[in-house]
Amino acid sequence: MTTGSDKKRFQRISVLGAGAWGTALALTAVRAGRDVLLWGRNSENLESISCRHALPAYLPGITFDKPIETTTDITEAADADCILLVAPAQTTAKIAETIGLYVAKGTPIILAAKGLEKGTQRMMSEVLSDYLPQAVPAILSGPSFAADVARGLPTAVTIAAPRMTLAEELCASLSSRSFRPYASTDLVGVQLGGALKNILAIACGIVMGKQLGASAHAALMTRGFAEIQRLALKLGARPDTLMGLSGFGDVALSCSSRQSRNFSFGYALGEGHDLSNLMAPTAKLSEGAYTARVAVELANRNGIELPIAQAVADVLEQNTTIDEAVTKLMSRPLRAESDHIQ
């Protein structure tokens, strides 16, 4: 059992990334009684957070119930008992490299990005180990929208670490009346559940935006979850993790709500919006758009079929149309439903 003294081990917490999710997690840590420092690059946004207790650019209509201290000095933020690295998956390596000289040995770094690295197909914990071998990787994932967390609405997530005692201590350090983390040691399962569900959320968004019906949405969500299980189990994930918050729970949330960036991205595609506009630097980030092809490559390397992820990747790369992708999926050879677990 985690004691009060264990909580104090991670009293000074830094959050790297002052977007919607990073700010919401910083607010969570403050509510949990931690001393929090939030790092970001945009000084105007940071001033809004620290002085006006709001971040209208990312969290419109929300006024924070607790003050958050901010900084633009990443070396200052790297000096902490625990760090939450809340950066997009494709920039995680760069930030990890930047803070490499300033992070003390044994510091837990909780990764909150849900993606796989392009080119290398690495999970975020593998990226971190290359650039920060002295740190201890941990993962935070689960069904959670930044706006809900920022408002203090009830939310439950998973925090995975290499040792259960550490995972429990990290959970205790972030736990509050509205934020409930569950401990795990399955870093692979927690990461892959979060990364792969983003691809499925895009597919489900396309189906709903295209008005293909609730039946198609339910079928796609179910078969897509089978794909997640197929690849994740092959790579060492535990079945119970995939049926938990960071697996099925995250799928249930992200694949059925336009509050999800990936679902809303897919919805816009299904409605016929221009892909280049949706992928523009100023558009909201859809991690799944970058992860789809990487997941297919990783699956091919391991002899696993991901037809839904393949369809999403092909649509995003404009190798096929949405109508052609749907026809191809519906024309696949018939098979036993339970084949995906073999």
C-alpha cells in the first residue's frame, strides 16, 4: 500500500507541453497537492495560464480552479521529482534529447503521447530509453478528454511503470477526487492500446461522417478492436490490459465522440473535407493520422494483418478513396470471428 511519505517522493512535478492535455494534467497534479511547473514555448499562452487561469486557445470556456506556475525554460522544468512529457509522438524524441543533460538518474518520466514514431516504429518508451537512459519510463493512457479533466469531471486512466510499487506511487501522486489512476506494469499494452485506438477512431469517424450507419460503426469498432488485440498481444501486451481502461475503455470513448480529435478528423474526411486542410500545421493534431502507416509497417514486420488500419493509411495517403476502401473491407474472405486471437 502506498503511504503518505511515498506521495512526497514525487512532490515536485513538471509537465512538458502546455497544450490542452498538458495543461489539464498540470491542473490535475496541482489538485493532487503537488508543486507543479508547466513548461511551454508560447509565452502568451503561458501568461494566460498563470495570470488569467485559462487557456482559451485550447480549452475555451474553462476557468481553472487552481493556479499553475509556468516557465519557458525547459532546463528549469527538467529539475523535478517526476516529469510528465506531454508532447506529440513525433516530437517526443526531440524534447527528450533536449532535456537529456538535465534529468537526474532514476527520475520517472510519464509519457502521455499516444502514437508510434514514424520511420523507426518505436513505442514512446523505446524512444525515451534511447535519449534518456538514466530516466525511468512510465505511461499514462486511458479514456480521457482534456476538457473533461480540466473541468474536474470524474476521469479514470492507467499509469504503467516497470515496477508495480513505482506505478502505485505515481498514481498516488496524481490522484484526486476527480482523477483516478490505476496502476499497471504492462507498458507495451498501455502504449499500444492508446496508439492503435487513434487509427480506429479515424475509421469510425469516417463511417459516421459518411453516414454509413450505426450498424457499420458498431461492426467497425468491434473488428478494429480485434486488430488492436491481434498486434498488441503479438508484441507482448497482456489481455487484461487491452480489456481495461487503456484498451477497450479508450476505444469506447474515442471511437464514438466528436470530442475526440481523431474521430472528428475522420468525421470531417467522411463529410468530404479536404485532407490537406485537415493535415495543415494549424489544424488540430490527429495522432492517428501519423500512426496509421507506422502501425501497418509494424504489423507487417510481425506477420499480422491489420486491414482496417491499412484502409485508413491508404485513404490518408490518397492511394484509394473512402468508397473503394469500404468495398475492399466488405469483400474480404469470410472467416471465423475468433481467428483474430490465434
